Amino acid sequence: YLEQTTEVKSLFTQVYNDFKMLHPDFVINFDDDIREGSKVRIYRNHLEQVLVILLDNAFKYSTERKEINFAASTNSALLEVVVQDYGLGIAKNDLKRIFNRFYRVDKARSRKRGGNGLGLSIAKRLIEIYHGSLEVESVVGSGTVFKIELPLVQEDEKDDENETKKND
Ligand code: ATP
């Protein structure tokens, strides 16, 4: 798994289209600033799983304003992803714990929304295994922003891979 690379643009387009299909009542703003051809060193299903966990949470914990911002951009070194909702938000004390296994903010309230409190702990572990980061900022009553950073496969690494193929 750890050696696999994923073409960024096609995955994000697919995840965006899947979300639109599953949640037609939501406005999802997809801000795509992904350089053509960019790749990240992560197994495709793993990155998809992380995006689905974040988007599913954004959907579950939204309230009146059913709107999600989904942004992905690349610079020379990193893929940066933002998943933002305008929902319940998370209090400062809970923010420290949401990445813990089985931690849920409000058990009574959340029970109605389903879930075991595992999604974010899995997302964080997966991203860190691939040397990326997953951070959160939130304001109670206003909403939450999750941010992922993952290193991009560099041009010279791509050449290396081509080299290996040529020599095979
Ligand atoms: P599941 O195991 O199905 O993912 P879950 O949503 O309860 O269930 P996590 O994804 O790990 O589990 O999230 C942990 C807790 O963090 C949630 O129970 C919820 O209280 C809080 N949380 C996560 N995402 C958001 C969000 N976008 N807005 C507000 N609260 C959130």
C-alpha cells in the first residue's frame, strides 16, 4: 500500500460527484485548484475513505444551512484539502478528543445521527501513515473546517518510477 500513488484530479472529481448524487439537497461548492497530472503517495481507496469520512461528517453535523465547501489545491510540494460545514461546530474541550477512538461529543444527541466515533480516528491514522496531516478548526454554532495536507509525488520521483519501468 505504502508505495502506491493516486492521481488527484480524477479522485476528487469522483468523490464530489458521488456526494452530489447521494445528497441532492445539499449545496456542495467544489473549488478545484489541482494541477493536472499531480499525484499523491497514498493508496487511492485510503484517500477516498478519508474524504468520505470528512464529507459524511459535514453532512451529518450540518443544521439549517445545508452547504459544504470542498476545496483541493496543489502547490509545488503539497496537496491541501479543505472540508468546511456551517453546522453544529465543536467546543474547544471536545476538539482535543474527536480524533480519539469511540469519542463522540454529545452521545444522546449524536445517537440520532448514527455513528460509533471511529471515523475521525481512522482518518487521522490513515493520513499520518502517509506522512500527511489532518487538522481541525471549529466554532460552536458556526461550523467546522477540516484540513488535510499530503505530500505530492515530485517530478524527479516520477522520473525514477519511469526509469524502473524502462529497466524492467
Ligand atoms: P462514525 O464512527 O460513523 O464516523 P461519528 O461521526 O460519531 O461516527 P467521528 O467521525 O469519529 O465519529 O467523529 C467524532 C465526533 O466528532 C462526532 O461524534 C461528532 O460529535 C464530532 N464531529 C465530527 N465531525 C464533525 C463536524 N463536521 N461538525 C461537528 N461535529 C463533528
